[in-house]
Amino acid sequence: MQSFRTELEDLNNPVVAQDILDLEKKIRLFREGKIDSDKFRSLRLARGIYGQRQPGVQMIRIKLPLGRVSTKQLRRIADISDEYASKNLHATTRQDIQIHFVSLDRTPELWAMLEKDQITTREACGNTVRNVTASDLAGVDPKEPFDVSPYAYETFQYFLRNPICQEMGRKFKISFSSSDDDTAFSFIHDLGFLPRINEQGERGFKVMIGGGLGANPYLALVAYEFLHEDKIIPFTESILRVFDRYGERTRRMKARFKFLLDDLGLEKVMALAEEESKALKSQTYVINRNILPEETPSTVQLGVAPEPADAAKYERWYKTNVIRQKQEGFHGVYVKLPLGNMSSTLARHFADIVDQFAGAEMRVTVNQGYLIRFVRPEALKHLYAALDPLGLAEPGFDSVADVTACPGTESCNLAISDSTNISLALEKVIREEYPEMIHNTDIKIKISGCPNSCGQHGLAGIGLHGSTIKDKAGKVLPALVVLLGGGKLKNGEGIISDKIIKIPSKRGPDALRILLNDYETNSQDGEYYHDYFQRMGRNHFYALLKPLGDLTSVVPTDYIDWGEDHNFILHTAVGECAAIMIDLVATLFFESEEKLEWAQEAFRQQHYADAIYHGYSAYINTAKAMLLTRDIKPSTQIQVINDFQKHFVDTQAFVLPETFKDLVLRINKNEPTAAFATEYLEASAKFLEDARVYREAADKEVVEK
């Protein structure tokens, strides 16, 4: 393992340094066979380390809150990709950057190098609060009531390393949109925030709750039409506490928050959240509106702007990739990236160009591109001239020609069939056969390698996801499921795509041609694609595409996936995001002890709410361990509490001064004071001690028998 102690000394952040040292220690224990693989997986995922399809290497997800990345940080990531990864930076639909083919043993050193420029991988994967996303235009959007950037960033900071969201049943996603256009897609997030100003001139947010894509998409419900700005973090914390306690933990496919909301109903979830309010660190949380530094444009003196060699292309680029900011005299410029990929060398050139002609802060966009901000009008031709030779000035950003795709079979364990090469093939069809479509920003094409929708196919006018199909002889072909009619309407309302048909993957380009020709021929003037889809009806599109699903006419190339030179082979593996907690009694007891140690550390720092929550987690782990001795495996924390009462307390096998539920759930009946924290932690520690004594006595009895 590489030495990185010198890098840690430069960080001046003991919390981060200890985090990295802990990762190094856990990797060493895992290599020595002292940590179970499932438990270790949960730990590394929470540090942004994700197993790849290829054995022995990892994908590292770099967490960029609200997609915000400076030119200095981009250079740092590029240098790290050169040293530790595959020299490629992949922008994601959640405004992260991923690098691939990293050795597990070098991840602590890599993380330490990132932190030199305040970049983290913490909680970028796993059952945590994932990257907090926001509209890329936040702060420069002419339509925004106010800049949501500080709210998104404070939310990210507040929940990073927060004990309430370290070991949830599943991941939790939060977004902030800059206006009612909802460009951050609040309707598909666990919590989505849209800015509002009430009649008194106070800032607040419309709050959406319980959305999500995946194999079972749900549109979010309205939790509040207006929630005061000082209440958004307390409300989020309350919801996370409810999710942690009541959320499913055994059936992974039913463990997202949207399923809990569907099971309990909005009214019950809101009532449970209200019950948690007393236990919060604070009833209001004032957002520091100045937490982020002010963005400043470049001061480089410019000469005479060069005239574009291809004036027509420049005009197309200007119309499709350039926007006016709310700040007078400044523009934003979008960079369209095929597959969201940029080589490390290109990234450094890109950063140099941005420093010369724009502000030093960029935003990664939700469709895998970049937004350059604070470009003066006189710098536009200079910027174009610098970007174009590098392939970074292609027109058609966020148009039908800007296809979104997850990495798919290139690296992901869950991918069924290719998503990247088919994406490039579809872009080629549009570029060569439908060049005028670069001006169409209504139809979005999005592709995922499996039903899980990392490529957001469920949110697309034309969506595709990887699958398989069998011919009459039972031979497997790579396939695409075609979904239509989804997306975001002009009023910001979200629509989930409808599944239409499954076709062989190699017929994807023909499907696109059929759909675009049909739309061009039969749509009414100015008719949006979703409206056209609704008017024509699902059966119309099924009939259009049905011939492509006919397997009586398959040819040899239909058995070969995009980007491959051999017949398709189905790859199956367990999804990394499962992050299942290990159910071993000894390990759970050890974890309870560890959580109580964290509780004492939090108490010493006067973080009483955090200390209490660690004590609560110790209660749950200890009770879960005891239940496992009787082969009882509850699927939620509240079920752990109820089952322990039923099988141990009610039977008097374990004596407590009150019901176990009352003992544990004092957490949300008391304010997080030092006195209550002391009492609660002492009781949690005693419960662990008594449980161990009980377990040892039971083991001794078995041996004696």
C-alpha cells in the first residue's frame, strides 16, 4: 500500500485525515481476512469506491456538490486520473465525475490527493445521502427568484458524515432547482426543492417528496407549497430519521424511500417526521447565503477576435450552446461531451481555456456536459476558437443530438447490454441524417445499460435501456427496451416514459429513424413530442416499431452487441449499490461498541444530537444481533425494536425497566441536551453489556449440553 502520510499532514483537517486513515486500516484488515467482504463493501461504497465489471479494479466517484468544479479542481482530478486511473474523466447525470480502473490499495492515497483541493469521495456511493444536485444555471439563471447554490451546498455539508444517514436501507437523493422550470428534476428525487418568495418577501421552497426512477418509477408528491428557508435542513433531517427507522433493509428492490412513502402514505410520513422534530439539533437552521465565494470573470486582456473558419457552425453553436446570464453583460457557454467523457489531457487544456476567457468556476450538468460561466460577449469568438479544435464546441447542447448514456457494459456490474456505443451510433444518425434536429431541445434521448435508469431513460422523450431477447431457438440477443413520451414539460411538470417494445440492440438506429420520421410527418406545428405521443397513443408507436421486434428476420450481426466482435454473452453480478449490512452476531456487537465510541467522541465535541444518534444505532445493532441468535431477521429498524420486545422482553428472557420501544425511542421524545445524551448513552452501553452477558451465558449453556 502506498504511503500518503505527507499528504495528510498538508490537509489541516483532522476529521478528513482520520477518515482516510480509517479507510487504509479497513483495507488492510480486509486483505488480512479480518473483515467480511459484505461489510467491507458497505464501508468502501460510503467512501466512493465502487467495484467494476472488471475484477480487481475500482471506479472512484468524486462528489461535486451542485456540480460545482473549479479549473484548479479539474486539473487536480485530471492529474489524479493520470496517476491512479485510466486518464479519463466521466461526467455523470448526478453532476459527479468518475474515474475508473483504480487499485483498491491506492484509494486512500488518491483520496488524500483530492482533499488537497477540497474534493471528496465521501458518501458518493452506498446507502447514504448522495451528491446534492442543483440546476447548472443556479446563480446566473434569469428566471430564478434567488440563487439556490448556498442552500444546496449547506445541505451537502450538513449531512456529510452525519450519523443519521450513514447506514440507511438505500441511497437518498436531493436536488435544488433554480426556478419553476425544474431543471434539476425535483419530481424524480427523494427530496426536491424549488425556490419561492412568499407575500411577505421571505425566501422558502416548494418541497417535493418521494420521487425516483429505476425499474419502478414514482413521481414525487408535494410536501409543502412553501417551507421557510430556515426549515429545509431540519425537515430533511426529520425525513432521513424516518427513512432510517422505518425503511426496508432486506428487500433491496423495495428499499428506496419512494416505497416507504407509498406504503405509509404522505400524511403518515409527515406525521412521523413531525415526531422527530424534538430530537433535532435545531428547530431552525439559518443558511449562510455567502458560504460560496463570489464568482469573478477573467481579467485577461483580449485582442481582436478571430473570425470563425466555419461561420455557419459558429452560428449554430451560438444559438444552441450560449445563454445570457442574469448578470448584465455575461454569457454562459455549454460544452457538449459525447458520453460525458473527457481525457485528462483534454481536461487540462479545457481548464486553461476557461481561465483565459471566463470565470474559474464551472458546473457539471445533469446531461453530462459542462457549463462555463461569466463569459463576456467580446470573449465568445475567442472562446469558440479555442474550444473548437479540441472538439469542445459542437453545437446542439441538450438537444435531441445530445444523447445521455451511463457507462453500461464498459464498467458496470449491473449492465445487461451496451449503452455507450449505441449512444454514439444514434448521435451519428442525427448528425448525418437529421442535422436540423440540433435545434430541437424538446426531445431528449437517454440510454441506460439496465432498468435501473442511471442514464435516466425513464425521463426521456425517447428512452432505451439494456436487456436481452431470445430467438425461437432460445439463443440470446442483446436488446433494447424502447420507452417514449417522458420528460419535463415546459411548465416544469415531470412525466415518466411509457414502455413500448423490446427490440434487438442493433436495430436501435432504425427505431430512431422511424420515430423521427413519424414525428416530422404527423406532428402539428409547434407540437411538443410528449403532446404528440399522448395524441397518437401508445398503440400507434407499438405498431410503428413492431416490425423491428420480429425475430424471424434476425441476421448474424444481431447477436453481437455494439462495440463487440463476438456473439453476446450475458454477464450477471450483484449490484454494488446494494451495500447490505452483514448479519453476523459478533460483527454487530463490535459495531455497537464502535458506535458508542463515536458517540463519546461526538459528546466530547458537544455534538449531543450526533452522540445520541450513535447511541440509538448501537441499540438497534445490539438488538439485531440478539434476534439473529434466534434466526429472526427483521427488515426495518422499527421491526427490530418490535421483534426484540416480542421475543425477549415479553417472554422475560431479557429484563428491562420499561418496554424496549419506550427505552429506545426516547430519542425523539427529548431535546438533545448534554444531560439526556449522558443518560441515553449510559443506557445504550448497559444494554450492549447485558446483551453480551446474555449471549455468553447462552453459548456456555450450549457447550455444557
